[in-house]
Amino acid sequence: MNKADIKKVVLAYSGGLDTSVIIPWLKENYNNCEVIAVSGNVGQGDELDGLEEKAIKTGASKLYVLDLTDEYVDEYIIPTMQAGAIYEDYLLGTSHARPCIAKGLVEIALKEGADAICHGCTGKGNDQVRFELAVKHFAPGMPIIAPWREWTIKSREEEIDYAEAHNIPLKINRETNYSKDKNLWHLSHEGLDLEDPSNEPQYEKPGFLEMGVSPAQAPDEPTYITLEFDQGKPVKLNGEAMSAKEIILKLNAIGGANGIGIIDIVENRLVGIKCRGVYETPGGTILYRAHEALESICLDKMTLHEKQRLSITFAELVYNGQWFTPLREALSAFVTKTQEHVTGTVKLKLYKGNIIKAGIESPWSLYSESIATFGESDYDQSQAAGFINLYGLPIAVQAMVDAKNQK
């Protein structure tokens, strides 16, 4: 990449520490290039407040705010949830947001005739891969600028120094400088005291958790909810028809109030580094559990087991930034087929961080009480003897051969 050729850059902009610093840095290091900021709204809420003023004040020529919330839910979150994809207990909140944002970023870059795309991901993390693989899919020849792989800044503390020297307003300080990522699905916390796995997260400290409370602070009485699915997609909450996005947002509030969906994990990043993080995913955790419960009565054994195996591959593809790949699309086609009869209602009891099943119903249920009952049924139990003889025949033959040869 010849810096002299870079006259217009489209920046993935969040208004956080990294991207706030990047705007003046780009202008200083890339010939005072025009910087167009693009923010993908995937449900960050008040983080978008005042973003345009801040972007312009720090040197951007304009800001695009793309409302991607419906697309994010319908085309990324729900297909991943239907797949049952979980990466090391992590419900992939940052992972599937990145390809959605990157797609919008490329669309603006092509519309504006940009010479390069820039992101604020570090050289240690997964997001650099997720962004850049999506860019390569939609604009394979587009140059990519990643300041963390170029500049001399070595830490978030030095970033704050740079911001202060350039009069860049920040919403954080050195004491609350957690690295966070927020959208309508989750909130992640990394850095500071969490970098030592021996430290207990400060769940009860005011302001640490943002999407809910710790289980210890949750109500002493349980909350009951019902979720209705149609072909694996959530369509009703407590009997009221809603969009999937509306259901997730309401489940966030209900789940958060009951201390649901908080995990503390040391995960294996794509680049080979282990990283400790705390994730809040209240609504998503409830949705996954309800969907899994419904599948338990609607899917046959072989399909369910194969789906569980493939869910690990699906999760790795999402985590590793390979959303726009033939394999992910093929797995999604498989998942869609499995969801044809995943229709019904799940009742759950939420209590102090726990999700307890309280009943499942489906017109497509494969569970037969008349067959499974311990009471009198039409099932002829004597038929099991012949089945066991056939099923155990290889074991019996092996035992006879072993006994003959041991003599």
C-alpha cells in the first residue's frame, strides 16, 4: 500500500477509545486524508448518542450511522441460535456482529469511492480477522489500514495519553478503562483486574454489570415466561406476537433482572492467545435454552446428534470470522432443514441466575407418553430380547473368538 495513494478512508467507528484516537492519527500519518466514519447500529443504545458531533470534532468529514439491528438479528443471530452454536460457553455476541457491520462498511466505502478501509482492532484479537475476511469477501482488492499493527502506541494507557494531547473527549478514565463491546445481544468486559484469572469479577460493584444484576442481587421469587417458536424462530413471548428483535430486547430486561446469562471464561482466541472475559447475554441465554428444550422433543435422535456435532464447527466458523464461506452457508442450509418441525411453546422458570424448564409442548413432538410410560402400555416389552440379541451379536462373537484363542 502506497500511503500517497490514500486520499479517502472509511473508518469503522464506534466512538470508543480506539476509533476516537484513530481519526487524528490517520490524518497525521496518511497525508491529511479525508476520513469518513461509519458506525453500524447493532443495538449499542446510548453509545450512539452524540457520535456525529464527536466524529466531526475529531477530524472526520462525515458520519454514517447504519441501522443494522433487524438485519443483525434476522440474518446472523437467529441462524446461529438455531444452529445451537456456542464457542467455549460464549454465545458469540461480538463474533456475529462483526461480519454484519463489515458488510455495511464495505457498502459505504464503495459508494464513497474510498481508497482504503480502516478498523481499530488490535493485532492480538479476533476482530481484526472477522472484519478483514468480510472485507475480502465483498471487496477483495480494497486496502485495509489497521493502526494497531502500525503505530507506536503500546497500550490503552498510551492511547489515553494521545487522546488527552489531542483534546479528544473520552467517556472513560484510567480506573474504568475496561475494554467493552456492546450490542443488543450481549456486553463483554475485558482488561484491568479481569486480566488476572485469579481475581473474582466485581459483579456487585455498581456500574460493572450493565445488562442486569448478579444472581445474588436477583429477586427471591422466580419469574415464569413462555416462548413460542415457529420453525425454530421465536415468534411470541408470554403469548404476545413480536419480532425476534423485540423478543430479544424484552428477554434482556427480564433475564437481566433475574441475574441470567453472566459467564466468566478464559477463551482460546483464533490467534492462539488465551483471554479472560466476562460476558452478559441475558436474553440470548434464555433463547438458546428454550430452543434447545423444544428441539429435544421435535428432532429425531440421529438428526439431533448430528446437529450437536456440527454446532461446534458452526461456532468455530462464526468465532473465526468465516461467516461468508461456502461451509457456513452449507451448514446453515442443513440447520434450516432441521428446523421445519421445531414449532411449539416452552415454559421456563427464571430464578437467581438459573433457567429451569417448566414445560414443553409441540404439535410435532416425537415424545409419546403412551410408549414411554412406566404404567400399562401397548408396547410389547418381550420384543426387546430379540433386539438385544442382534445388537449384541458382534460382542458375543468377539467374546467366543477371544475365549477360543486363549485356550
